[in-house]
Amino acid sequence: MKEEVRGLIVTGGTMDYGFAGRFLENRAFDKVIAVDGGLAALSRLQLKPDAIVGDFDTVAEDILAEYKNSPDKITWEIHKPEKDETDTELAINTAIGLGCSELVLLGATGGRMDHFIGNLHLLYACLKKGVEASIVDDKNWITVIDKGRTFHAETLWGKYISFLPLCGEVKKITLTGFKYPLYEKDIDLGTSLCISNELTGEEGTIEFASGTLICIQSHD
């Protein structure tokens, strides 16, 4: 069996450092990639990056100098501000190139809404490449799924689980072990039917025939 390689991508979005510190305290990552302004977060969290990606138009000079003068082996990927991809997309490509099969993105929800929505679409791109990718913040754990999944109460990120179609109709959704069960229900863009569901016991399962869902585990 191929060994799983876990990657952490720290972007330049709004960062709750108290949460980030707690999140990283008992988690290990094989590869750490900083995205542009995310370098400031890495410095504050005292993380050593394997790669630094971006156009560096939002990074303070003293932060850049800190890592340029670091004795650690760091791969630098410097891009022009005028480019087709966002810095986060480039960082994901770098992480996949480093062999990551699982990715967690921190700092990817706060700040500009266009970047956040774009980051959701990047989760879909990861899914199509066989990479399990998640956007995580203090209140949310966001993934994109195209097949059934079982959720366990002891490992949920929060009380609520929501499912939203990402791109068109999702066929025959069946929810078992949820407060609001479904049986072979089709949902399409423009519905809030599957928002704020909850488990009723130790586990709950979603199954569906086709389509892609945004899955959000969350708490107030």
C-alpha cells in the first residue's frame, strides 16, 4: 500500500492564531507549504516550510528576509503577480508534486470572498486528482466528496453537517443515522435542504448515486 503523505498549506487569508496553534499542537504533517502572505503566519506559528510559493506582493520584507536567510532547505517558487492561477492553486500543485495525497488548507476562509469561493473549487480539482483536501478554520471543516461517506460522532469537527451541490444535480441522496434522514432524494443547485443536519447516534452515513457535494462540518 502506498504511504500517505500529509501536507499543510498555509495561505495568506485571515488567521486565528489561537485556533491554529491548538490545531497544529497534536497533528503532524510531512510537507508544509507557505502561500505568499502565509509566510507571516508560518513565522508566528514557528513552522518550517518545505516550499514557499507566490508572487510575494503581500509579504513584509523582514519576513521574507527571515526565510531567505534560513539554513533550512526550502524550495522557492516565485511567480509574477499577473498570472492565470492564484497563489493557492500553485501551492496545491507544488504539494501534489511533492507527493502529498492529503492536504489541509489553513487561512483559506477569511478575507476576500472571491478567493474563498475559488478555494472551494480547488478542493474539487484536488478530488479529481485523487487527493483528499480540506479547508479548515475554527468553526468549519470543508471537503468535497463524490461518493458515500460515514461520519463518526467522536471525530466530528462540530455539531452540524451540511451538504451542498457543487456543480449541478446530485442524484439519490440517502442519509442514515441523521436527525433529518433522506431516501434517494435528488437535489440541485439552489436548495438549502441539506444544511445543518446532525447525527442522532455514534455514526451517520451518506450515500448518493452521482454528483459532487460540498461537505461542511461546523459548530456555532
